[in-house]
Amino acid sequence: MDAQANGNSKLKKQWDALYAECTHVYCKNPTVEDVLTELRTLASRKGNAVILEMGKDDLYRLDAEICTLIAREVRAPLPPYRNAYNRFASWIGGVNRNHPIEIFTPNYDVLFEQAFEQHPIPHFDGFVGSHNPWFDLASIEHDVVPARWTRLWKLHGSINWEKSEELVNGAKVSRVVRVTREAAQGKVMIYPSHLKYDQSRRMPYLAMLDRLRAFFHGKDAPRLIVCGYSFLDDHLNEVLLDGLRGNRNAQCFALMYSDLLQHERAVSYAKKQSNLTVLAWDGAVVGTRVGQYRPGTAGGGEHYPWLIEEDSENNSGHGKLVKNRLGDFHYLGLFLEQLCGNENER
């Protein structure tokens, strides 16, 4: 984000001031969602006092610019070659299910939607209609979707969600619509990790979190596979951990993108929560116990590229270290493809 702001000196100055403020508030390296949280908290305050040399209009303008930059960065189309999203969609479509599969993603891109439409996999994301589909809470609450459908819940919004204001019978009505194009500048619906903003923004965010809560309560033994999530979002963590505590039959398998030392939060949670299993590249937390993978257990090679053995640096090359790369969505896609067979073979 910082590199993108360099082209606009005023934007860069405002971003730097806000980022420095967030570093003080959060006592860590703030994410872009932390910055949006602080930005919208400042913008929603009462009064018109200037803060960090920015008035309310400056804050709203900076919010719109940040969301525009995010949309520009993540709007890449799905690659034409077979990729992890295609493999994931193949796995969904290749297995008979008694209940719809549910996907919860904090990503803003539309890669899942593109993969589902290519295969095609019918899915429901909370929007209804055909011309300008709108977010409809009642359709979510009634929760009647065929088992062959997939539910896609975008927890932090999407680059193709747009805030719309229309006149209906002489009254102004605000709602969130899903557009086939990229959302207009200043209207893209991207949510930070807080709830302190207007109702039109708050409702989709709350509804998506409610779907995650319902996932743990609606089944006897729900299974949740988490891939690449860093456990840095306190609101998502609260819902996830409360769900695991409230349903002891639930199981969550967190596939991490790097070594255990890079994921202190996830490890600390799993050491206290027996039904949360963390599988990192170099080790795991299983049943609250932390350990490395046992050498000699990795098949590796062509058939299991996500599980390899390599020389251990700690043993000067005399020992072996097992590495589990399922936290990389590319390798998770290969794994799921093996479960249901190659698309061409089917």
C-alpha cells in the first residue's frame, strides 16, 4: 500500500501519519485493515476537529483511495492454466454431499467466483436478483440451499460489492449490491475488523460473521479447514474460538503458510484448545501438544509434493526435517485434486 501511495504525495503523507498512529495504538506492525479500522473510527466520531492534520472530508477521501488501491491490486483474473482454484472447484463438484459446503474467506478478490462459474458450481453468497443483485439478509436467515450448492461468505467484503443509494417511492434507500464490473471509486465495500460505521456497511459484515457462528451450531460435528489464515483478526478469532469451545465435537485444522515460530497466536490458541489443530511447515500442535514432524514419515516426490523431507540446518545436514506445505493454497489444491482424481481422468 505504501508503494502505491508514493505516486500521490498528499496521500502518502496522510497514509504515513495514520500508519504511525496505528503502530502506536496496536503496538505491532499494523495491517491495512488495522489502518482502515482506525481511519473509520476517527471519521465516525462526533464533531469536526482536525486530527493528524485531516478533517472528516480528508478521512473519507483517504478511505475511498485506500479501497480503490486495494481493488486495483486484487482485481487480477483467474489464470487460464489449471490452478489451485480450479482444483478446489473440481473437488467440490466431484463429491456427493448431504449438506452444502461453506467457504469463509476474508479475501476481497473474485477468484472463487470465477472458478465456480468455469466448472460450473452453483453457489450462494447472500445476494439475490439478476440485474443488480442486492444483499438480502432474509434469504440468508431462511437458510434453504440445495446440498449441491456451495455457500460463499466473504467476511471482509469484495471488490464487486458496491454501496448503492436509490430513490424508492420518494425515499432514499441505501443497500449493498453486487456488480458485474469493478465497484465504482468510493463505493467499494471493503470492511475492516470493527463494527463502528453506518448500518449499510455494518449489516453485511455482521451477517457474514453470524454465518460463521451458525456453522458451529448447525451440525453435530462440524469440520473446518483453514488455509493460510494468520489469526491476526481478533473478531474472526473470537467467533472461531467461541464456536470450538461451544461444540466440543467440532474440529478445526489450521494449515499455516510458514513455520510455527511465525504463528505465535495460532500456536497459543491451539495449546489451550484441544479441538484446534495447527499444521505448520515445520511442525504441528495436536491435542494441545507442540512438536515437529517425525523424519521418515514423508512420502514426498511426485505423488505427494506437499510433504517433503529436507536436510536439517540444525544438524549440519546429518538430520532430516519433514516439511508440510499444505498451508500453501497451491499444494492444498493438488491434495484435493488427488482425493477426487484428476479432472481429465474423471
